Amino acid sequence: MSSTSSEAHTDGGNAGRQTAPSAAQSKRSGFSGADKPEYADYSRCVHCGLCLNHCPTYRLWHEEADSPRGRIRQIALVDEGKLALAESFVEHIDRCLDCRACETVCPSGVEYGKLVEFARAQIETNYRRPIASRVIRDLVYRQLLPFPRRISIAARALRLYQRSGLAPLARRTGILRLLGLRERERLLPKIDSDFFFNELGRLYPAHTARRARVAFFAGCVALVTFSELNRATIRVLQANGCEVVVPESQRCCGALAAHAGVRDVARELARANIAAFTDGHFDAIVTNAAGCGSTLKEYAHFFPADDPNHARAQKFAATVRDVSEFLDDLGLVAPMRPVPLRVTYQDSCHLAHGQKVREAPRTLIRAVPGVELVEMPLADQCCGSAGVYNVTQTKASLELLALKMDSVRQTKAQAIVTANPGCILQLRAGSAIHGTGQEVLHVVELLDRALAPQGW
Amino acid sequence: MKFAAQRLNRIHHGAGFAALHAALAICRERRIVWLPLVDAPERRDYSAEGYSRIKAICAAKMNAKLLHDLKELLGPDAVLHRPEELMLYEYDGSVETARPDCVVFPRTTADVEGIVRLAQQHKAPLVGRGAGTGLSGGAIARHGGIVTSFARMNRILEIDAENQIARVQPGVVNSDLSAAVAHLGLHFAPDPSSQKACTIGGNVSENSGGPHTLAYGVTTNHVLALEVVLPTGELLHLGNSALDSPGYDLTGLFVGSEGTFGLVTEITVKLTRLPEAVKTLLAIFDTIDDATETVAEITARGITPAACEMLDGWTIRAVEDYVHAGFPLDCAAILLIDVDGLREVTEVEAAEVEDVCRVHRAREVRVARDARERDLLWKGRKNAFGAAGRVSPSYYTQDGVIPRTKLPATLRRIGEISRKYNLQIGNVFHAGDGNLHPIILFDERNQQQFRDTVAAADEIIAFCVQAGGSITGEHGVGMEKDRLMPLIFSEADLSLMQSVRGIFNPEGLLNPGKIFPDSKGCGEIYARPRREGAAPSARQS
């Protein structure tokens, strides 16, 4: 950040610069504790502005405050004590999708995702949110997500609501609208009939000669909403010669908590997962959720460099692979039947921008006989799902979704393929709301379909 | 008025008092009536004390009535005025900063007319802004006032493929236009390094160039007509879609006027056919002299490459860390050369260029095999500035021009200056047209280093002028180089230019404090204490 004097040049050459350090610099930083954005990280931003046109929220509103450059500036200003860590700051940091599209285009290599997560950690500790928001955040991040059994109970309750006829009733009576939940209810995941709990702790042999031994990371919400996707992932891995272990003591990856700034919970989960996956001698830890993968690969961020966990986290992270990345590296060997389908690929942000994996999913899609891949414009722009963004910032999320569905429509694709459960939910909602009629598949679901013995 | 007086009593005591009174007197004389409502204590951080106090009073306020009227006109969502919002419009891509008093977001030409009318009524300075990627402070409200952001005026209004014309609003992003017409085999030729973010309105204001300027010219060569709103509120249509319109070339006059003539609300641009073939060559050299001599000889042989860029060893290492384009890390310089046109011609020219490189001891010459490789090489070049952020908290990009035959001498001189001030200077430039961009690295927390940086930059520019060049090639003068204008223009030149500005912008409300070392309008107030201080050598009077 260059906060140099505006008039320096005109001030007799350089004289003006001398007076630049001032009362403001001696002000106290609005940040405290260890989990805070560091000067060394945010000062990498040279405010060139190349990120602006790639930021979904800047593209929506065209205001600096909602651009990566503007948010980094706000972080710097809070650290310099020139801006209060208050409503305005919180609002703009909250509005960030954390999609990290800006990181992809940043020539200075600013690790924006890290900055915004630390900023959120600061908000969590130094800012008092309204009571309702505090209660809900506590419930979700601290009481629910870290505990598989509670997720299971909540899911059963939700399933009851969805299957019992309560849901249509609630929709029809307008009670949802009254509670301001009408849009959000549409984005709710459909709860599975058969959860993915029995599979935990099991070992799945390779269907061919064993080419690799992998651990499967199953997720948390995915246990009750994407069990079929998880099973499909295991099938595809098995078919391509992988022995798949699903470690029993694995927990939620902590991505949602970390993105929300609840770093203590995320850190605990990181410890638990590192322990759960440590001694299995795996060639890779494979996940089908780009959001989880990105966080798993960055576990080291949770621990200071001198903490022994830091090195452990780095070692753990080095074996984590997104399923697309892993399969592309390994090479597909399973025979596949044609799946005649015109598809378009939506880059999942935490795969493309977070993990820099762009080509692997496309290569896998093209490998399926009969599939025609048509690129949509701005495929690597966020669809608006962004973890819980569609719940916390529903309006913006739906606007982004509308733009996305516009791009999809231009491709005349029959299916949208993507790489993350969150994106799948959002795009399914998009397909329903905008009546575009595409089915939405994960890359491995497409592969699984090509493997399946009978027609679908 | 009472409020103002209270504020005055509170803030203004001590050294700046007399100057303040003088300033207020001028404000009154000029009917500058906007009164202090918003205090911006940060302003006091910026510069010499008395001076900044005046600024705090004179420039940091927004008349409540004006704000109210602006909101009425544009809607509350299109007006920013809270300090925490304004802090984010203090900067652009340059090292300059200054805070506006409000930021407005027009969507239509009528909105802009309304804004200009209100600014006129309240005598508030008015500054246009695109994406804020500029490198000379053009979009910074040096003396406060209203920043008009064109970011939401971003519609492509018309594409006429047969006549190769597009009509756009000023907020359309440069590369978005090229992307929108790519399927027609066309593109918008000016390609500044910031093209993925910068707006066409900004390109027009700064008359932006880019690597392909060498063959395709700068923005002014691609603008056919403009719709502009003058500070008087008048709406004008300059030029037309014909390639040469009768009468004075007012369009040409407007392009590059850095927002001091009027606000541009619509732009008709020429679209250029994409070349049938492009060949990108990467030539690697062990000495800088070999590279620069190669450039001189390529043109001497009668070849005009579409682009001819040079990066020095330091820059290559910074960039390679980001793009992984396979630039060698141990070389002294590379040349990145595009030849384009008909397939056959391109083949011949590429071979010829390769030959010149080899004659001048190029260690290796690579030809990009496909579009992907070409894009990767160019990505390295276009991100060279930003990549400096990887190695240094701040950097200062200079922009100077020299005759290309003087390249070797100039680079040697830059090396000397770098050693003299003990500053790291990277060199990346449009070698073909002699447009230099030395990147000077510094840490803004180190005041001495910053002063050295400015001094080093000045020495480089002075050398460019001596060598028969100029103080800026494409970044514009803005508030960065106003004080350097007398290096290349006589008082008579500057006075004529200011008379021209006076025709469009008689009161100096539009982008005050830019281009000229001595600005009219409210800027004059601020100039006063400066002149009393250590007078810069460049400044007359």
C-alpha cells in the first residue's frame, strides 16, 4: 500500500513526503491476537486494479469497497488504525464470496483468501454481531458442523420436513415468505434417504490391479446430502484401480468455519483430520469437494511456523488431491460407454482459483465418449454458492446465479458439470428457478455414468 | 456559515492561519461556496502542515445541499459520501493519493449532464474515473470534489461489424470489447497492460498505448467520435463515423486531455481486423546492449513488428515466479517480438527478425508454437508491473520516451542511477517505440528511500529529455508529472495549452491540479503555500 503524499511532487520536489508519517500511523491497529492479516501479506497489493473486472461482487456493484483491491485497502486501513473495525468494514468483508478469482489474476501474488479469512477471524473476535446472527453462527459453526451425529439428527429433522408434506404446505401458506425464507428454502439441499455413515471406516478394494491406495475424504454436510456422489466417487476410483479407505475418525474439514472466521473450531478440526489420516500410508487423500480440498491443502495456515503441527499440516496437505486432479494424473483405465450429452463446465472457484486446477476436470469430461464439452463465457466466475453465501447474502447470490444461468443458456448444454457439492446445489436451484432445465452433475458422476453397466 | 466558523476556530490556529484566510478570501471571490461539513483528519497526514489545513477546510467538504441534490438525481445507491467509502477512492494504480468529497455513479448521459450541472452550481471540482488503473493519478481528486465513476456506464451500445465500428459507454472494459467482437474476427487494438481491467473511457482520457502501439498506434488512432458533456453542461458530439471529418479535429483534441476538457459519455471506436497470422518470438540475450542494438537494427531493416518489448534480467526473474512461461532466469535481457499480418509475410519477417537477433549474439531465439504459448509469453509481459509487488512493498513505474537509437546509452545511465541511489530498478519497456518503463522498488515506510526514488525517477526523465525524448509515453501527465512539463515545453507552449483548456473548462472545475504545473481554479489556492516553500526547480514563477 502506498500511502504517500498526494502533493509530494509539487511540494518543492520531495519535501512533502517528509511529513507523511503522522498521528494516523501511531494510531492503534484495529486487529489483535495472532490470527490477523499481516503487513507482509497485504502490502504485496500494489493497487494496480487488475483484479477488479474479475471480482464477481465488483462486477455486480462496481464499487471499490466491494472489490479485492478495496477490501485489501480496508484491511490495511483497519490495521493502521484509520478505519474502525465496525459495520462498514464487516459489511464489505462479509460480502466477499472468498472465491479467490482475484488471486488468479493478481500479478503480485497477493494471497487474498488468506487475508480475508484472517480479517473474518478478527471480526469474529473483535466485533459484536446482532444477537440473532450470533446465535445462528454459534449453532452452525460450533455446535453442528464439527459433530457428525448432530448433522445426522438435523438432517433427519429436515428430511421429515421435506418428505412429510410440510414443505409444500409451508410454501403454499406463505409462511416462508413471512419469515423471509422463501428464496433460501429453494436453495436447501435435498436430504438423502440413505446417509453416508455406514461407509465410514470401510475399505473398498480396487476393481483392477491396484494402482494406488487412497483415503477418501467424505465431508460433513455431504454425508447426508451427497452420499450418492460419495459412492460414485468411490466406484470411479475403484474402477480405475484404486484401493479406497474411508477413515472412520475423519471430521468436517473446517472450511466453512475458517471462511466465517471461526478459526479455533477450524483449527481443532484440522488437528483431528491430520490425526485421522496420518498413519494409513496413502498415496493420496482424495476429496470430491473443491471447497474442502482447498482448505485441506492450506491446513498449514492454521498453525504458526514454529508449531509442530505446522510441519504435520504441510505433510498432510502435500498428499491431498481433488478427485479430478488425482484421476487425471493417474490416468483413466476403466472402459467407458458413450454418454451422448452436450455439457458445459462450471469451474468451481476453490478448484480453479484456490487449487489452480483448471484443465484436469475438462480433460476427464472430454475423455467420456459421446460427451461434447461446450465452454460457457466466464466459466470461472463464481455461481454465487460460495459456501454459505447463498444463505447469508441471498440477494447477491441469486443475482450472480442469474448471470451464470445466462452464460449457461448460451451454450445450449443439456447438463452443467462442476466439481463441488456447493456449486451443484446452487446450479440445480438455478436450473429450476430459471427454467433452463439442465441437469447438474459432478465430474465423477459423469464418469460414473459412463462406467455404469446399464443405461440410466 | 456558523458551523463553518466553528470548525475554523477549532481546526485553524497557528502557522496556517494567515494562509487559510487568504485561501478563504479567494474561495469567496470565486464564489466557491461549499462549506465544511465533513472533517477529514487524515488529510492532515498528507503534507506540509499549514497547507494541509487549508486543504482540510477548502476541499474536504461537501455541501449538504449538493449531496442531497445528487442523491435526488441519481438515487441513494449511486452516491458515496461517508469517509470510509471515500477512503477507497483516494488511490488509483499510481503512488498518488487524495480523498474526494463524494463519488457518484451515473448510468446515462443524462445523469452525467445532471451531475455536471450540480457541480457547476456548487463550484465543486469534478473528476472522471474509470477503473482506477491509471499510473499518473489522473482519476484522483487532487483537490477533493466529486469523483464521477463511469464503472456502471458499461454497456456496448452498438457493434457494426461491416463498417468495423463500435459505439460504447465509457465504462466498458477494454478487453471486454475485444472479447465481444472476437467472433467477428475483430478487436479493439489499443492494449494497455491493464487491458483486462481498464476502461475505454480511461483509455480515451489518457490516450493510452500498449505493446502493440508500435504497429497499431495509440488510442487516438482508434477513436472516431465522442459524445462529451462540457463543464458548462453542454452536450457535444465530436467527430463522426467517417474516417476523416471536416473542420477541426476536436475528437483528437479531446483524446488525451486527461479529463480536463469534459466528461466523455459515449465513444465510437474503430475495430481492427485480427491479423491472419501472428508469430511471437522470444529472443534471449546475455547483455542488455545486445538486446537494445537488436531493436535498432530490426527497424533499420525496414521491419515494423506489431510489438517489440524488452524485459531486463531482474524483471524476468520477478515475472517468471508468477507466470512460469519458461523465461530463463540467468539472462540479462529478453526481447518479445510479435510480427503479424498475412501468413506469408509473417513467415518472412519472423525469419528476418530471428536473423537480426542471432547477428547480435542472441543466446537463443524461441518461436511460440501455438496460441497458448503466445498468451503465456505475453502474460509475462503484461503482468510485469504487478509482479514487482511480489518482491517489494511498493514500486514506482516511470514512463519516459527516448529515440530508440538511444536505448543502449539510456539503459546504461539507468544502471548508473540505480547504483548511485542504491535502488533496485527493473526495466520493462516498449523497445520498438523507445517507451521506457523503469520500475523503481522502494518501501514506503522508509521516507529517505522514497525521496531517493523520486529523485532517481527525475534523473531518468531528465536524461530522456536530454536524449531528445519526452517525459511520458503513455501514462499521461496527471498529478505525477505536472512539475516536469517545463522540461519539454516553453512557457508560451504551456500558456497556449492552458488557453485551449480554458475554452472548454474556463473555471478549472474539471480535474483541477492536473497536467500543468500551475493550475487554475481552486488549485491555485493550494499552489500558493507551495510556492512559498522550496520552489521546485522545474516550476516557473
